[in-house]
Amino acid sequence: MGRELQKKKNRSSTAKITKKAKSKKKLLQNPIIAANCTRNQKETLSQNYRRLGLVSKLNHPTGGVEKTSKTLEEAANGLAPEPTPDNLNISTKLPTQINISEVKIRRDPETGAILQVLDERKANPLNDPLNDVEDNDHEGWEGFVNEHGVLDGARQGGDARTDVVRQLEEQASRPIKKAPRKQSEREEEWIERLIQKHGDDYLGMARDMKLNPMQQSVGDLKKRVKKWSTKNKA
């Protein structure tokens, strides 16, 4: 009986469960953060990043914002700032009172019955906050709030920014140097064979099925020959 079970397992397409090998992927880290990071083992990753003025997660926080001693002291003294608006935070609580507002209406001149409500705002029976955002074009959406209660991408002036943040902003503002494409040794040998056989006849190079099996166009061959000539003349 055991032999039949072993045969069935061998015929099965399900792979045998084995221990996964350790990933050999090299994790690259930012040198500025690595040079300034003195991690405290008693603090969480979010707390260590907060000391640097950074956030550990780029996604919108779902579990609230941690209250620090500074925020608790400001709340006790009545100096707590207003919460950052989050227009996508939909409240599930039903309103306890209806806000009274004025609208323009059109009545029947004879009976006085209301025929039409001339309100520019859209109906919002589900209390969708996006409904107000779409109506008010001048009040654009400011973005998500990160785990420290600050809008993502908001520039903090004064002493709010740390030295690490300033260095990272300076690094991000530097233009990226575009490295010119270099021809490989095989490509240079291929261009040299084409020149030795056809000279300046680019049309003959393009039609040569033996030396140009990939059928590179005349314009492409001119660019390659020009780059090869510039390097060899220098």
C-alpha cells in the first residue's frame, strides 16, 4: 500500500514543499540616510525615521497617527493645531443635525408650488466628500496625510526640516547626467567589416543579407558609422 502511495506522489504535478532559499537580492540603501541614521533599538522604525524628518511608509496610514509628548502637551495647553484636512476620509456617522442653507427656487405663479430648485451644487445623499471637491474648483485636493499628520509632499519651512531632509532635497534637485551610448567591441568589428566591403555605400550595406542580417536601415547605419569614425579618428 505504501508503494502505491509513493507512485501517486511521484506522478503528482504538485511540487514538493521545500525550504525557500534566502534571497540573494542586494538591498541598496540611501547613503545620506545610512550616514545619519543612529538607530535606537528601543524605538520603532517609524519613530527612528521621525527623528530624521522622514516617514517609513509612503502609503496612506490606516491606523491613525501616534501621539507624542509634544502633541499631548500642546493639547493640554490648548495650542494643538487643527487637524490636517483629509477629503477622502469618509465618516460613517450620520449627521445629527441638518445644516440650513439658502437656495434659489422657481415657484408656480398661480399656485405658489415649488417647481424647480435652482441650486448649482450637486445632490449628495450619501454625504460623499468628493462631491464637494468636484463642485469647488478653487478648493483642490491637497493630498494624503502621512503617518506623522503632515500632507505628503508639503514643504516644511523654517526649522521644521532636518539636515537629512535638506540633503535629500538637494540630492533630488541635481540634474541627472545622461551617459552617451557606447558601441560594444562586437558592434565596432561589425561596422568595420561593413566599411571594408562597401565603403560609403550605405544602400549596399542595408541590402547585404550576410553582413546585415537584421536589415538595419540606411539612416541607422549612417549613425553607427559616424559614431565609429569619430572614435577611431580621435
